[in-house]
Amino acid sequence: MKNRLNSLARHRARPLLTGLLAGVVFALLADLPQAAAAPVPGAASAGARHTPGGKAGVHRRHRARVKGITALAISPDGRFVGGADGDSSVRVWNSAGDGQHAFAGHSGSPATAVAFSADGKRLISAGRDSNLRVWDVNTGAELGILSGHEHPVRTIVTSPAGNFIASAGEETRIMIWNADTGKLTAIFNRHTGFVNDLAASPDGRLLASAGADAQVLVWDVASGAVVNTLSGHAGQVNRVLFSPDGNSLFSAGDDARIIQWDVHSGKPVRELIGHQAPVNALAISPDGSALVSADDDNRLFVWNTATGAMIRSQTVSGGTINTLAFSPEGRLFTGDEDGRVQQWNIRTGNRLKTSIAGPRPR
């Protein structure tokens, strides 16, 4: 019955009831206005530099079908690590590594993204079944389904202010959901390719999106207007990330480039040079002093965000790192294609003894 209702929602654009969250019914608002703001004058460009990478609009196969741990998120209090798995499951581990819960997942479709609610009580996951699912962190109960995407979802983000959830993927639209009611409140539509990643500013006022069209767009969430178009990558942009103070934005892509942008002016501050392969993961330390990046050659880099200097680079053994996340106290977590979740000391570059998961048998 649920599948039939989902089908009706997609083909007839009628309201859809799919579940409960905190006693409120999720509803799909199918006829929402789509934000399509005029281009911003003076959109910044970081210039051209030939580096390895794909062309804009070409969708890398492993971005769409990743193996192992596809995404990680840390609860705001640092107690839990949430993970999305290519085997369709959604998992929550104790960050100390001594326990886990496995949730029902995405009906056999790979899970692709996870994010905690601002209060840490719920985990939101996304998958190639085109749905977002909301879970109770403590019980593992599914609280509801957010349906509206017509294609696989690649990325979700929750506002640190707790007011919205944003989702996007293998379509040009970005969907904005009310975090309390689960209602779809807006659709942003300006990209011309898939949307690979989303990031919310610390105050929840801005949303950044990374596109396969080689663009980074910065949106005003309240109005749906594009306030900056950041053009500097030579191939699709895979990751985007705000600094903790909200003044800088980092983007990384298939062209092996990481660009630091000034959020207020929309102009590039510097380029972090060192990768020789597509960059597929970014994370920034809680104090904003260090940026960590990982690429397709399984190279892990640590950068000084104040100067752009490379602090350390190393080759990591095992499967390719798909995702990075920092805990509030500064521990780095990595998730890889072999299904491992590991902890690192970024000052020394050493793995900590505790591995939360994996590797799984081949």
C-alpha cells in the first residue's frame, strides 16, 4: 500500500501521508513554488589550473554506487556515530566502540547519507530508494518517511539551528523539509546536474550545494534565493563544507582541487594544493583550525585552514575512504569501502586502537 501511495505521489503530484514524527503527520507538499533566483552579479571564479579529474556533468560511477560505509555523522553530544551502508542498512554505534544498533534500512537499496537532528534524538537517513527515513536513536524505531524525490538521494543535512532538513541527489532539485513536522516547505532548483553534497551554515541561514555541473551555489534558506555562485572547479564538485565560524566555505571535486571561499564576498581565498586524484571526502575540526581531506588514491591530507599549508599527508591502507567526520572533542572518524569505521589522532596521523566496525569479509 505504501509503495502504491508513493507511486501516486510521483505521477499525480498529490499530497502523500507517509508516517509520524513526534505525533505529527509527514506530508508531501507537491505543488510548492520552486526557487529560481536571478544570477548574482560578479560571481567569483578561482581561475584555471589543469589537474586530474572528470568533466562537468559526468557522474562518477562510484559516487552513485558506493560500497561499504557511504556516510558518517556524529551526534551533537559526541555519544553516537551514525553510518549509512551500501548493504542498505543504517547503523548507530556508541562512539567509544562498545556497542551498536542496526536499523531496518532502505528496503534493499544502498543507504547513502545520514544526519542527526539538532537534539541528537533522531537520525535521518537517505538512500537509493529515493526516500528519507527518520529513526529513533535509542530504540531504532522508524518514526516516518519523507517522500518526494523521484531519483536516488545522495546527500542530506540538518540545520544546526534545528529548523530544517535539506536533501538532494540524482536530480537538479534540492528539497527543504521542516525538521519538526516533516513537511516539504520549499524546492530549490538552479543546478544543471546532479547535486552531490549539501552543507548548512552554523546559524542555519545559508545552504551550500555542490553540483556535478562544477558549481557551488550558496542559498538563502528563508527566501530560496541564490546569494553566490562559486565557479572555480574544472569538474564536478563532490563535497562542500562551512567552517565552524561560518566565514569560510570549502569545496572539493573531481579536479583534485580544494578551494577555500569567503562566504560573505563569494571570492576564493586560496587553493589547497596536494591531491592528485578526485577528492571525495572533507571534514573540519571543531575549532576550525584543521581541514582533513581524502581522495581516490586513498591519500589522507591534513591542512592548516589559516594558512592553507599542508600539515601532513599519508596513504591509508585498506579500502578507499568514502566519508570523514569529526567528533565534538576532535577525534576523526573515517568510513571506507571495506565497511570499516576507524578513529584517528590527526596530530600524529595514527589510528586509535578502537575500530568501531569492520573490515567486513570480501
